[in-house]
Amino acid sequence: MVTGLQLRHENIKPRSIVSGVIWSALDSAVGQALTLAIYMIMARLLSPQILGIVATGALALEFCRAVLIESIAIAVQARAEPKDEDYTASFWLIAGLSLFAALALFASSGAIERFSGLSDIAIVLKGFCIVVAVQGLSRTHEAWLMRNQLFRSLAIRSLSSISVGGAVGIGLAIQGYGVVALVGQLVSTSLISLVSLWILTPWRPRLRVSRQAVVELLSYARYVALTGITNFANANSDLIFVTWYTGAAGAGLYSLAKRLVNAVSTVIGNALNRVFFATIAGLQHDREASRSTLVAFVMYTSLLTAPIFAGIAVLAPDLITAFFGSKWSEAAPLLAIMSITGFLTTIGLYNHSVILAFGKPHWQTWLTLIYAVSNIAIFILAAPFGLIAIAVGYVARALLLYPLSAGASMRILSLGIRPYAAALMPALAGSAVMACAVAGASVAMPATSPWLRLAALVLLGSSVYLVVVVAIARPAVVRICQEILSRVRRSSRT
């Protein structure tokens, strides 16, 4: 994340800002929900092995995106007043690097298949070559729209490309095309996204490129690229070890569990963190208000997300059976274990926002490096013992290192551990009681349809959690209800 940018918004009206927030939230929430729904359908139609092969191949796609494409795009977005020549330089740089990466990936696909022993991985990588090249032709247009706060156009692009790509993938999967179905989905999504962005964006790249703009972008982008490499290792090293030690089927099971947890934490966490970051950035000179804001956001977020992830952990077998089918049953214990990291992610985002908002980006760099190195070390030790051991290692690393980011934010704000811990207690206590009640009821409940079981257990868990939280944290619950009601009333008047 890049912060400290001094952007000029004199010409942006409050109404356009509100509209941008609404369309951005719509793009994020609906896009994630639609993507997850398509993923569920594809998982029912395809085997864990096929999804594992594609998930492994997608690592190459993600590396190219994070290191080559995003580094340049972030560099142009970070400029205080990007000019047309900056966008033109960005377009040709990204297009050239993407084409180079696509050709390199195509040429090495056969060797990667022979080295990894994963059948059909070469087909996946060759298909992803198209995705890399296409993303290179559209990323600068996306950056232009974001910088000009045209979030409606971005939302239209996202929803249309996801829908068409999903329809193509599902159609191919029904016809029995296996790996090609998932590759076809991603290729179709990227092509529709490319066409949409070029239609919706009035800007066009020029043929003449400014050498100074290229040098300035590359000078900034090299640091972003290094961070991208570290972030890639931090986020994906577990799947690399899973694939190496357990094969494509194990990678499919693991990636499904991780994707479900990440989808929930991303939708909730990112939406709340955008509000928190905007708030905390304006309170840099008021430590007392900053402390109160962090504690309040941690309390309210934990009250919302702790029961969700506790419920996912307890109901993992029922969730997997109902949404994905019995062939994915081995993913249930992985989902239960990894749900802990989902909760930590939603509240941990605030720590990183404090670090960045208060001008300590180098702290964030060191934290990311520590996370990446510890991830690799833990997975080297855990991988030979199987999927469960890797999932436990993944969670253990998150639990052991969470105090580092929390401690950094508390040190910046001069916040003691007591108020921070007290903010978490109501949600953790209520979730623990809820989990015990749901687990007991799940064992005692007679055999019935998965959907009926889920409905009954979710209703029970929600009721128990609400009773416990109201009993031990009534003022916080009342404040949340009052805030929701006031926002509803304000929105109804506008």
C-alpha cells in the first residue's frame, strides 16, 4: 500500500465521493460474491486434482501480476499529478514486460511440467500466457479510472467480465473439458475486462514515450517490485509446499479452504479498513482520538467477525457438504483450522493501517519480510507431515507473529495492552460459548439434509451469541445498533 500521497481533489464534489464509495463497495462485495458463487459451481463440477493444478499454475500468473504489472501501475498512481505522458509510459512499460513474461512462461511451460510432475500444468501455463499479456494491455486504463474516481466504470467492467467468464467456464466444465474449463474462464474474464476498459476509458496511450517518465516510473517501481516479491512469498509459499509434498489433489483441497477464508475476510476486512484508514489518517496529530478509534474499530469488528469465523470452524463439515459436495469432505478440517487466520486478518488490517498512516512504512516492510521468512521456515518443517500439519503451521505462524503488528500499532499510539485486549474479550467470549453450543447440538442432532442442519445450527449459534454478548457488552451492542439506525435514517433522507 502506498501512503502519504498529496492528491488534489479540488474539483471532486462530495456527491462524487459518496458515489465512488458506493460503486467501489458494490464492485468489491458483489464481485467477491459472484466470484465465490462461480467457484462453488466449478468445484462441484470438477475434481480437487483439477482445481489444484490450476491453483498451482495461477501462482505464476500472480507472480507476474504482483511484480511486473502492479509495480508500474502503483508507480503511476502514486504520482501527485500524473500527466498523459506518465500514463503512456506506464502503458508501454507494462505491455512490454507482460509480453516478455508471457513469452517466457510459454517457453518454460513444458520444462515446468516435467520438473513438477503435474500433468496438464503446461496447458494451464500456456493459457495463462494470454491472461498475462491481456492484463498488460488493460492495467494502465484501470489505473486511470481509479485515479479519476470513475468507480462506476470499474464496477461495470468487473461484474461483466466475471459473469461472462464464469458462464464460459461453467459451460466448458459441464461439457467435460476439465482443466480447459478453468483456463477458459480466466482467459474469457481477462478478454472481456480488456474490451470493457478500453471502451469505458476515454484515455488512449500515445506512440511517443517520454524517456524521463519511463526512468521515474522504473525508479519508483523497483521498490514496489521488491515488496511484491516478499508479499508473494508470504501469501503463496504454503501452496507451493502443499503441491510439492501432496500433489495436485492436496493443492486443490488446501486452496479451496484457504480461498473460502480469504473471501470472507477480504469482503469484510477491506470494506471496514477503508473507513478506518481514512479516519485514522485524519487523526495523526491527536493520539487520544487515534487510540479510541483503534480500540472502537477492533471491538466492533471482532463482534462481527469472531462469531462468523467461529461458526465456520464448527460448521466446516456441514458447509463443505452443502456447498461443494462429499468429494471435498477432506477440505473440512483444513477450513476449520484456517478460519482462525480469517479473524486475525480482519482485525490485523488496522495495525498495518496505523503503521502506514503514521509514517512508518519501513516497519511494514520489515514485518512483511519476517512473515515471509517465518512462513517458509514453518512450511519446510510441517510439509512432510501432510495437509493438516501445514494448515496448523499456517495458523501457528499467524498467532505467534500477530503480536508484532499489534505491538507496533500500540507503540505508535502509546496504547496499553489492557484496553486492546478488553476490546476483544466480549467477542471472543461470546464466540467460545456459541461454538460449544453449536458443536454440542451438531452431535446431538439426528441425521437430516445438510441445508436443514445448517439453518438450524446457524439460528442456534446466532441466538446464543447475541444473548451472551448483550449480557457482557450491552453498551457496545447498543452503540452499534444506534449507529446503524442513524446511518439508515441519513441515507433515507438523501
